[in-house]
Amino acid sequence: MGLHTPLYEQHLALGAEMAELNGWDLPLHFGSQVEEHFQVRKDCGMFDVSFMTIVDITGKQAKQYLQYILANDVSLLNDQGRVLYSVMLNDQAGIIDDILVYLTKDGYRLMFNAAIPEQILDWMEQHKGDFDVSFCVQSDVAVLAIQGPEAVNKLLKQLPKQYVDQLSELKPLYSCFVGDWFISRTGYTGEDGVEIVLPKADAEQLWLELIGAGIMPIGMRARDTLRLEAGHSMYGLDMDAEISPLSCNMDWTIAWQPEDRQFIGRAALENKLQAGLRNKLIGLVSEERGTLHNGQLVRIENVGDGIITSTNFSPTLGKCIALARVPVQTGARAEVEIKGKWCPVRVVPPRFVWHGKILI
């Protein structure tokens, strides 16, 4: 038996198919993965993502500390509530985890998706050194993600006035506190949406109220097809502690300026750049019947081999799609072995669908 979110009993009551994922018992779907996928693309749906880990960072040197342990530069957060995406790197520039960073009134809030958050928290503690900072893990909260083109409109019709007043003014990639709720215009689906961090005691009532307002619960399988169509990398598949952000299309999470900011992993990143990059992350679209698989070999004629890092069937495209790490010389065509036969796949930019629009 895995860990349970505050909404576990609600998932069972709705007849969700449950499975253990990264140590948590989570709903795979509530009836139809494909229907849930399209519900988010065309309207909106609600995810229980209470497995996310939230840590508040305070202290006189909170900013300096985060500038040291993160590849992105938190000094870019010049407005309270602004959100920054970053990665934590080890000394070899491998990715320890990807993280959302929020500038709050008292310091910073981090939200990450680690399968074993204790390892990340231990790593943060080990690199605390002499920095004057304090950590506070928010363990008594739940997290709901309401995603889709109608997510904000439906929430504005449903939430009490004090939340509506704040949410109606909240721009994408901004966040705010409303009482003991924390609301951000962020998500993982390639659609507009909101993530709400609230006390565990409030979660069930909000969940039921939003279902009553026609916001459909969505399971983890649709979350994965939505994130893959959006080209969002998943930790443990597309990136890990052996892979640098330069090799998985996440170089935009690195702030090279100012040049004298010595964050963990910077020297290794600079060495990799100087030596020349060998790999990049691309998108693949299958042109044959059959299923692609994680870890499957990708063959590129006269270039070399790559590997599929994550794949799934795209309900929007009606085809198998994948993210793959391949040699940087890879062009527009590649092949993947399906049932003993090398089949052509089309190489595309690693983003397939964004805000409901097909990009390839």
C-alpha cells in the first residue's frame, strides 16, 4: 500500500482505477483516460496532485542560497508572486530535480515532484553551509490543479468572493496567497489553468464543490498524455541525475548571466559546452501502426543511434508520439524497430500541442 492523499477516499468513492505511482496510491482514471484527456483540452478538469512537495525558504540569505543551488537565477523574480521554473544540478550538471520557484512576501516557495522528496531535502540541507536560511516543509496541505481553457472562468463562477477577486487579477506565471490558500496560474498540461495549495481540511469540500460545478476529476494517465503532447519533460524518463539540461531541451532553465554567479553544476555545464554537445531532445511521430516504448532504440541513418525517453498514444493526434534523446546531427527522419521491422518516424520539435492547437 502506498501513501494516500487527503482525497484518496473520494477517488475510491468515484470508482477510480487506482495504482501505486512513485509510492502514492493515485487514480489512473475515473472511467475513460481518453475522455478525460479531451475534457481538459476542450473544457477543463481537475487533478489531485497532493503528492507534490512544497518547501518555504526564508532567512536573510534565502536569495543567495537559491542562486547557489538552482541553475536559474531567482533575482529574475522581481515581482512578488512571480513564478520561475528551474532545475537543481549536481556537480556533474546532472538534473537532481525540476522545480517551480515562487517569490512570496516572506521569501520563496518551492514546489517539486520528486519521487523521494527526502533525498532532495537532504541534498538542500547538505548544501546549506553557512547561508542564513530556514526551510519549512508544508506537510499539512493538499494540491489541486484545475486545467483547461475554461478552468479560470469556471473557478471565477464557483469560488467565494475573496478568492475570485484575487484570481481575476492573477496573470499566468504569477501566484498569491488568499488567507491560507495559495493560488498560482501554473500547470503541466499545455493549457491555461490554476494550481491551488490549501489546507488538507479544506480539500474534500473544494473537490466536491468543483465536481458539483461540472469540473470533472482527471486521472494520472491523462495527465501523462497531456504533458507529453505539451512537450513537458518528466523526471526519471526524459531527465535524471545523469543527464544535463543541455541534453534534454532544458537549456532555457539555465541563467548564464551574471557570469560570476557560481551555482552548483555551472563549471560542468561550461565544460560540456566547450567540448561540444553530443545529444538533443526531439519529438517523434510514428507513421506506422504499432506502439512505441520507453527506452526503445532510435536509428538515424549516417548519424548514429538515440533512445526514446518517454512515449504514449496522443489522443489529439491519433498517433503514437515520443520524446527521444538523439545525436545533435539528427535531421528530419529516423527509424524505430516495431515488431522486428524498422519503421519510419518523423522528427519534429518536442512540443506537439499547445493551448489546444496542433503544432506539428
